[in-house]
Amino acid sequence: MIRRVGQPPHRDQTYRLRHGVYVILPLKGQLLVTLQHAPEPELQLPGGGIDPGESPLQALYREVMEETGWSIAAPRRLGAFRRFVFMPEYEIWAEKLCAIYIARPVQRICAPTEVGHTPLIVDPGVAAAKLGNEGDRMFVSRWAGLA
């Protein structure tokens, strides 16, 4: 069974299943994360939805490049969680099934290619406290030995 985090689903709402991949990126004792600026500023693990025809790992590599400009290596799946949310950028209610990975950031290749993202390097404790959703905070806390 995959743990649900956040608000329970609304009984009268239909949700669209949306698979996503997100990654913990340790870098010299810190974490590489992304600050998404809209609709409101939010600290996030790099990642996002899996596009049609894309494997989870292909999506992971693409999303990290789009949101941070970094290449990564050796991704390994740690687990998953689900959350029920409204996604204003798509105007849908979604059941997000979020797979969490850990990988090694290799090299910054370019600036983020997705508008509205800024890569940041933060302390794991800061990430565990300030990431924008409970599932990301839970996985970072476990990884960092804070939970």
C-alpha cells in the first residue's frame, strides 16, 4: 500500500491519476532543489509528470534538466506516496502518484530550461522543513536521518 499524504480526496470530486517522479540530489553535504516561482514560491524536489511514451527514468532525467539545468547519474528508487490536489497549471484535480528517487548530480549543463524555476543548494534540514509538500519532506527527513 502506498501512503497518502496531505488532504484526503473529496468524495464528490473526480481525480485524474497522474504519475510523477521526483529526486533527492545530495551535493557535498547539501541538497540540490528547485524553487518554483508560480503560482506562489515553493521549494521543491526536482521532478514532475511522466509524459506519454516516456519511462519514469526518462522523465526523471528530463525534469531535472528542465528545473535545474543539471545532469544526473545513478538514480535509485526509494519509494512512493500519493496525494490528492488541484493542479491549477492543468486545471485538473489529480491523484498524484509520486515516485521518489535518489541520484547523484553530475554537472550543471545550463540554466533551467523551464521558466519559473531556480536551482538552489540548501541544507538537508532546511529542505526537510521547507519543501512544499509533506511527501517530499517525509522522504528527505528519512534520508537525512531526521525522522
